[in-house]
Amino acid sequence: MTLDVRIVRSEDLSHDQREGLVSLCSAAFGLDMRMLTSMSHSLHVIGYLDGAPVSHASRITRWLQPGTPRPLRTAYVESVVTMRGCQGRGYATTVMRRLQEEVQDYELGVLSTGKPGFYARLGWAPWRGPLAVREVHDGSALAKTTDSIMVLCLPKTPSLNLDSLMTVEWRPGEIW
């Protein structure tokens, strides 16, 4: 069966699409994922089988500073998931490849994952340097974190030192 891949901005999600994504992601992560569809200006890549969502990835815009003089406009990838009974069929790969096509105008792609092997196959590289969170009001480093992230170099990505300090703006909830 062929996966029907659709691109939908958060603000354009129908009620049924929202409920389907919340259900899919909540089941996968064991958390209430209602916030997923309320983030403004996010982009969802959704894979459907027989009209039901079975695979998903989203992108929000964040400003990360990977040892560069200024923060970079970053496509931050979140909530990559495939329904349990549909895993191992290439659906997440299809959704991620389509998402990667959609972020080519960004300066960098970043995600946090516990499954680096999957993303490495798609061109993502582990960030080896330290990570820190910037204060909202003055841009200074607030606190170092022990999270791990992966980066995707895009056409507008400047030269990067993967061992340098990477900082991100603070946000409520999961920082990375």
C-alpha cells in the first residue's frame, strides 16, 4: 500500500487532522501531545494509509547558534513517529525525506533523538560539542545541558565546527 504524504501548516489543520495527530503522537510517546498541533507556524508532514495518519514529522522555526557569530534560522524537527503496527515499512523515512525537502531554505536542521542510526542514514550528523540554553532577555548562555542533538547541513548552512558550543533559546517544556 502506498503512503499518501501531505504537508499541512498547523494553522491549516482541520479538527479531524488535529485529533488524528494528537492520537498518533500521544500513543507513540505515552504523553498528552495536544500542544503539538497548537504550535503556530509549525509544518506537519503526515503519512496516511486509507485516510488515517500512520506517520508524522513536524518542523518549527528556532534560532540556534552553533559557534557562529549570530543565531541561525533553524528547522527544528520534532515528533517523528510511526504507528506501531506500521513500523519497519519505510514510512518514517518517506516522511523525513519529504520534510527535508521542505526545509531547504533554512540555515540549519536540528533534532534531538534517542535513535541516531535512523537519522544518520538520512544525512544527519551528531553534534559533538557542548549544548547550552540562552537567556531569553540577553542572549547569554544560561545553562549547559546533557541532551544530544543531530544536525543537517542545508544549502545555506555556514561552515560548522561540530565540536563547538551550540546554544538555543529557552522555551517552556522540553528545551531540545
